[in-house]
Amino acid sequence: MFNINSNFLFFLILLTFISCGKDENSNKENFTTSLTAYVNPFMGTANHGHVYPGATVPFGMVQLSPDNGTQGWDWCSGYNWISDTIVGFSHTHLSGTGIGDLYDISMMPTQEDIDFSKKMDPKKNVYAAKFSHENENASPGFYQVKLDNGIEVNLTASERVGFHSYNFPKGKNATLLLDLSFAMNWDSPTETYLNFDKEKKRITGYRFSTGWAKNQQVFFAAEFSHPIENYKIADSTSTLSKAENYQGKYLRTQLEFGAIENLKIKVGLSTANEAGAIASLKEIPNWDFGQTKKAANDLWEKELSKIVIQTPDEDLKKIFYTSLYRTCLAPVKMSDTNGNYKGVDNKIHAAKGYTKYGIFSLWDTFRAANPLYTITQKDKVNDFVKSLLSHYEEYGLLPVWSLLGNETNTMTGYHAIPVIVDAYQKGFRGFDAEQAFEAMKKSAGQDIRGTNFYREYGYIPYDKAGQSVTRTLEYAYDDWCIAQMAKALGKEKDYQEFSKRAKSYEAMFDASTGFMRAKYANGKWKIPFDPQFSDHNFAVAEYTEGNAWQHSWFTPHAPNELIQLHGGNDNFVKKLDSLFVVDSTIEGENSSPDISGLIGQYAHGNEPSHHIAYFYNFAGQPHKTQEIVRKTLATQYNSGPIGLCGNEDCGQMSAWYVFSAMGFYPFNPADGKYVFGSPLFEKVEIPVKNNKTFTLIANNVSAENKFINSIEWNGKDYDKFYLTHEDLMSGGTLEMEMVNEPNK
């Protein structure tokens, strides 16, 4: 799967573990007690994980991380483990996405004079420095690297401020490249601005850019621990004369500070205006780097302590807590210290009474990450929903893939709906439910993305719109969610209408093959048909980033109905068994690179597969769920650089691990139930409301003892294959007896 031999993989993992323990400011005695010590930000930075190792705090606006420069798809986050050069440290990054963007406000310490006269290409770096992973270190809220030129870089962050500390070798002038023209494969600046305030040792400005986010803007305010002695500035190849402020498309400047040995920089951000960026600097009122780093670590320690596991396996702790860490990197705070943010309508808005969040990778996160937030982020869920509704107010529809004040319209479905419904059904009431329902109906009634054909035909015909099968299945699920919201609000007519629409998946099922297939507007199946065929050209593809094997199981709202379409439990289980053992070949010259992490045709590296292993529970064979879940946990994750089998996708890949390692999973992410799998740990403790704790105990659990023999809930026999959210949040003890043979 990975085209890297096992010896090289072992070498990569060994280097990562060595580097993760080298922070000179860390307390090594805390390694066994501090949960942050188990987090490896380098996990998954190789191959297709698309994650960054840099400094951030939970859901923070700033993601201060190294960039390797323009190199290809596996550098979506700016960084990949296989690189040995760094071209800058920018303040915004995406965590595990399949498309790249951001990389705003790039800074790079140097002791060399950079030639600005060369032909300007924003996607070719004007400066780069070599480094080795042996001299690189990261932990939650902290990143460190000693470049081959001897300059040591230390980075930390608060919510809206990036904090740099650079140590320079003696004997040369310290300089800093501030490059607003810096861009990577997907992103280019459209307008940049710099203003020098020498009296306050401050530079302010902005970077407007276009890419995946068509109109992205970031304002910044940078303060320096030393005065700027001199500088040069250019726009493209034109060196500009000295002034107080500059405006251009490709501004970059090299600042000179003299022969100092340490330089510290604080950079505040805002999506609204310069005043917001300046106000953000109040988050770090002094120049104590160690204090800021400790504050960031403390925030992460508090975050990770929301789930406490007990296991003798230190490596499992590393994977689990790194995964839990990754679930807290998105969405990110978007409103600045003054409460302002750039809306999707390109106007400045004030988030009144809540914090505005951005970066909602909804096609991915609605499946497990958002349900996890209802357990671990109870103080944020209402603000998440309000952020989705503010998008509706500004745009007229709920977001599909929201990127910092931009609608990218990436992927399928209208999956803000299950996120809102799940929150409402679980008792979150800090938002306008009537407005939310209005927004749901608007999104379901739009005439774009094939929804008009979906309503007209009861499915999306292949000859009318691309990704017809996936879109039909996902719209049907979202419509089921709307029906549940209508029922909760007493809207019987809407409940009946959307319950009927929720059955649209039936039109896609071909009983003769057992697959969900594309059909034409005349009702005939599209031929030829190959269940292993994938086409990444979405205009003609039948499935989104996958094939019939991976997408034919998406009826999380109707598992029993799908089983009956197959002819009952026996036929269904036989078909499901074949998914995990059939040849893993993906047919099609233009197949999606996202189809990864293959077990048979089950593709764990992409989100549509994530619920499938739990289907066996509904067909009366939970032991098969337990076996496949354990196999996936063991083979598709590890604690090293190649620790993820596919894109992290803003926390979804990690949320699957967090849930599944605990022993349960939200098969239907909006029905308030968690279906059992196979726990990895001896004990899991989750603090819940009223000082109570939910505890899951797995007696005799081990790699061999992966099957559940019996279950007790608060000391009484328990005969369900799921736990409700209400029970979990009420606290109590779920005790499982684990054995090495299936209890059928």
C-alpha cells in the first residue's frame, strides 16, 4: 500500500520517537503522567496523511507550522516528512485535507542577503534551508527545528497569536524574510499590504489570496523583541523605495536586526481588519516564550484529559492521544478578539454572543468527529451550530465545505444538516431551531448540485448529473435527518415528505448484483458495470472518490432495510464478507488517489467506508464487526510518520480511531446511538455532567481477546448492541468480558 519498505518505515518511526523526546524545556519525568507526552504531531506527516506538525492550541485561529514549498499533492498541509528543506513558517494551515490552501504570513529567519531581483514566481521559493529530522521536535503547542545553517527555530501559539523565537549563531547579522507573496500549489496572492510602525517595533498588513478559497483574507500585526535596523522590500522584481506603507500583489521584505543572538516575534491574526489583528496581540502580553509554551501545553493537557484510558501498551496511548489531539485542530476560531470576522458574503460581521468558527469539512466530519464533539466539546457545540447558521444568513444555504469565509462547494450532500440535527436531538438548545429547520429546507430545496433532478426523479440520473449514486444516497440520509428534526418540532407534513425522500436509496439498489448502481433518466441501469471501477472526474463519475464496493453501504438511517433488500441476514452477511476479501485492485485509469487503506475493497483511507464494519451488528453477527474493527485499528494506524492510511480530513480519520478504540461508534451519526465494536483498552473514563463519569471496563482485553462475551451496564446484564448518548452522558459503568473466541 505504501511503497516504502519495512526497514525504512522502522527508521522513520525511530527518528520520530527520538525527536519527540528532545525538547530541552520539557520535564522528562512527566512522560508517564502527562497526556501531552503521548502526542506525536509527526504521526501521519508522511505519505497521504496531509497533516502539519506545527504549533497550535485547541481549535485555534493560528496554526504556526513549517512549509517545505511547492512539491505536490502530499504537501497539502505545507509539510511532508520526506522533505529535507524548509522555506518558511506560515501561520495558517489545513489539517489533513485533500486540497491545499492558506499558508498565510510566511516568515523565515536567515543570516544571508536574499536576492530579490530574480524573476518573481510566487510558487517558487526565494530562499530555502536544509534540515534534518534528528534536529526537529514537536509536541502539542510547540515546534522546534535547528536548521543546517545553525539557526534554531522555536514556535508556540495562543488562540490568535503565533509566537516565534529564533536563536542565531554568533558573528552575523540576524535577518528575517517576511514573504506575503509566498504560495504553494493551490494558492496565490491577489493583494498584499505592509505598514511599518518603527516606534512600536511593529509591522501590520494583510494578505488577500485566491485558491480553493476564492476570496481569502488575513490581516496581521507583528511585534518584534528588537528594533528593525534596516530593511529592503520588493513587489515582484521591483525593489521599492523606503516608505511607511506599501501595497502590491507580491510584497516581501527582508528585515535586518543586527548581530543579535535571539529574536522573538509575536504575530496576531484577524480575518476582519488590522485593528482586530493588533487587538489579538493582547493574548500574549509579555515576551516570555516558555510561559506561552506552557500555557499552550496546559490547554492541551486539559483537552486530552477529557478521555482517560488505561492500557499497558505505550504505543496504543501514543496513537490514541495523537488521534484525540487531531480531532481538536478544526474547526478553528474565526472571529477575532473584537468578535469580528469576514463572512461568506465578503462583508465584515460581528459574532454577537458566540465565537464564530470556520473550516468545516462536513463531508468527512459529520460521520464521527461532530458526534464526538457532543461528548468532548459540549461548551462549543452550540457555537459550531451558530457558525453554520451564520453561513446560511450570509449565503442563503447551509455550508457544504466552509473555508474561512468561503464556500468551496466541495464534495457531496448537505451534511451540515446531520450535524445540527445530532446536536438538537442530544439536547443542545443554544441556537434558533426554527431558523435551523428553515435553513435545512432551503438546502434540500436548492436547484444546484443535482438536487433538482433528485426531487424530479426520486434519484439522480446518471445522464443528468455527475456522482449520481453517491449524491442520491447522501441526500437520502440528509433528508432522513430533516424528517427527524421536523418530527421533533411537530411539523408532521414535513416529516412525511422528508421520510419519503429518505427512501430514495432504494432506486439505486440493483438486486441482481447487490450493488448501488447508476441508472439513466429512463430507469435503465448504466452499462457496462464494474464494481471495482473508479473515476475521479466528478462530472462523469458514478461515485465520489470511490466505487460501487465502497459506496453501496451508505444507508446509516436504514440498515435493516438494506439488509432486507439483500434478501435477509444470511445473504447480506455473505455480501459484506466479500467486501473485505475481494481483490483490492481499483480499476480505471483516472481512479481516485483517495482510495487507500484497503482491506479487500474496504477503503479505510476515505470516509464513505467508515461505518461499514459496524453493519454486522444489525445482521446478527457482531463478532464480525469486532474482528474487522480490530484489524482496521491494528493495520491502518501507527504512531510514526506513516501513521495514517489516508487524508486525516480535519479530524474524521482520528475520530474513527478514538471511538473505535474505546469500543463503540456512531453508525448513524444523528440518531444518538453508539454501536459496539471491540475496545482496545482495559478501562476508558469520560467525565460527564454533574461530576459523574462514564466508565467502560474491558476485562481480559488483549490482542487475542478481541471478542465480547458478555456485557453489563451498571451491574446488570445488557442485551443491546449499542449504547445511547443519554446513557453515556448520565454516567455509569459498562463492563465487557473479552474472550478469544466469538460468542455467536
